[in-house]
Amino acid sequence: MLASTERTTFRQRPQRGSYDPRLIAAILDEALSCTVSFVDEGRPVSIPTTHWRMGDRVLFHGGQGSRLGKAMAAGAELCVTATLVDGLVLARSAFHHSMNYRSVVLFGQAEEITDPAEKEAAFVALIEKLIPGRYSQVRPPTQKELAATRLLALAIAEGSAKVRSGPPVDDEEDMSWPVWAGVVPVTVVKGEPIADGTGSGAS
Amino acid sequence: MLASTERTTFRQRPQRGSYDPRLIAAILDEALSCTVSFVDEGRPVSIPTTHWRMGDRVLFHGGQGSRLGKAMAAGAELCVTATLVDGLVLARSAFHHSMNYRSVVLFGQAEEITDPAEKEAAFVALIEKLIPGRYSQVRPPTQKELAATRLLALAIAEGSAKVRSGPPVDDEEDMSWPVWAGVVPVTVVKGEPIADGTGSGAS
């Protein structure tokens, strides 16, 4: 279990909270994007980005010139969130409508990884997260490409997960209200691949 | 168009950026969750939450005791992000793998809405975002329920959208590399509704 700290103590609905590192890892692995936040001149700045996991670290990458990468490499305090929406929870009362979700919030400072071999191993893990088995088929990165990419790692040390699941919870006196109640599942689905050359240009 | 400010000027890949309020509204409307960030004792805190839109404002709600709601009501500087992942971009080179996405980043301070009629109108809009036509069928909120819920609005005034779409962009010399390249579409799908009473308890 991750240790609970002042900023990861659950104040609202603690029954939904967890410090289980396996649950945190599973949510991070399933989420295709996350948000990384830092403080710039006293104000919050949040950037949606891609992340992936290797053991007990979350990895991020970006161009050497990116504002987020520079802040992370400079040791900025970070907050990282990843969220999976699992369902719309439709109650009998407007008040008890909700969503089923699994989310992770992590705090800490990232470390830059500069060793070329370690960097290549990290990019193997990124491509394998997208499509298992693909890395061995693609043109591997050159030294120049590895150098052009900044790689950062945040230890999964301070953070928590939060999960809501299951049906709506209506008040007893509303149970006979004449409306359908239940959950509409929400899932992320990968569709039929579209081969290169059949679409229009990228933006 | 939203005005570009110091913190919304695109530094990386400006061709992907936009200040178009219709694009920003469309992304906010499609996204089922967002992340709201603020600064607490000099450090960033980000909370995944539900949002919805009414005109040129994004709305948020929470219990009166929630940390996020208190910070927002106190006028904390906020950064709100919402992200839709649209596809895995599989290039011939490891380096040019990417994702197609649409994201929004907004900055500003929220205002609390306390007028009961305005609050009820906002919750109508929230339920209608989940399932159009549902609000008129459910048990409407009581005065007590409206009072127990804090409602906050952030003007869509300072912010931007960022979009990547289309196929991978490989280097010319990699175009004959013997690997499939293209896009795997990623979509969010609503499944078959599960009626209340057929599942296990909520958490």
C-alpha cells in the first residue's frame, strides 16, 4: 500500500478511495492519456499528455523545447491525474445521478532519464503499451531521435486511486418513482485500423 | 475567437492549436470528465471531476464540504483540462508514433452560483448532457438537495484547444520499411444499459 499523506487523505467518500499500488498501476496502464499539472508563477498549468508505466514509475516524454518537459526536468512539484469513465449512473432522483469511474492522482517530482539505453528501453515500453509486439517491427530510434526527446519518470510513491462502481443509490422513498434506473456502461473501443495513405494529411 | 494570452500561446506545434470557441465547446460537450487544478500551499492539486457546459460557461458541482469546491468558491486560480483520445497513430519509425486527440485547456477563476432557480437550470443541463430528455422523468431536486450541492461556473474566456488528426507522418526514407502503418481509431462507446437491481452494491 502507498502511505497516506496529508494531500492524499480522502476527505470525501473515503469508501471510494484506495492506496493499492496494483489498482493504481492498472488504471495508469488502461488510461491512454493523463494530465500533468505544475505551478507557474503561482498559478496552475495543466497539460494533457501521454504516459506509460514501467514498474513503479510513470513515464512521460516530449520535445526538448516543451514547456512541460522543462518544468518537469527542473524538478517542479507535479500532480498527475488519469481517469477512466466506466458508466453513466442514472438514478430515480436527479440528485443521485452519478458516474462510474476509476481515477488516479499522483504527486511528486519527476527525474529526467538521459542514459540512451534506458531511454530506448522506455520507448520500447511505450510502443508496446499501444500495440503489444510492435516495437520489433518498426524502425528503431536513432541516437539523434533519442537525444531530441526528453524522457521523465515520476515514482508512484505518493498518490491514490478513487473508484465508483455499481448501480445508482436512490433514497428509499424514491424507489417507486416511475423511471428506468441503472447504469449505461461506457467503454473505450479500438476500431478497424485505417491504413496510411487512405486518409488525408495529418494536423 | 478567444484572445491568445501569454499562457495560451502555442509554443509546440502551433498548427495543432485553436482558439475557436465552437471547437472548444464541442470538445467540452463530448468529454464526460475533466481535471480541475489549483494551487495549494505552492503545490499543484488536480482533481478529476464531471463538468458540463451552458453557453460560454463550464459548470462543476460537488458537496459543500469538498476541497475542490471550497477552493473554487474562494476564487482560486484554476486550470481545467478535458481530453478525447481519437486514435493510436502507428508510424513506420518508433519515433513518429503518436496519438490523435482533441483537448482543451482553460484558465480562470470560477464563480459560485447560489440562486436556487439558476442552480436547478444547471442541473437540468447536467442530466440532459448524460441522457437527453431524462430530466423531466426523474424526481426533481428538493431545496435541501440544491442547498447541499455547490455549483460553480468558469467562463470560457482564456483557453485553447489542441487537435491532432490524420495518419502518421513518417520520414521519406522510412516509407519502404516493411511494417503496417496507419491509425487505430479509438472511440468511447455507450453499451447496453444495466437495470438497477440486477448488479451488486455501489461503492
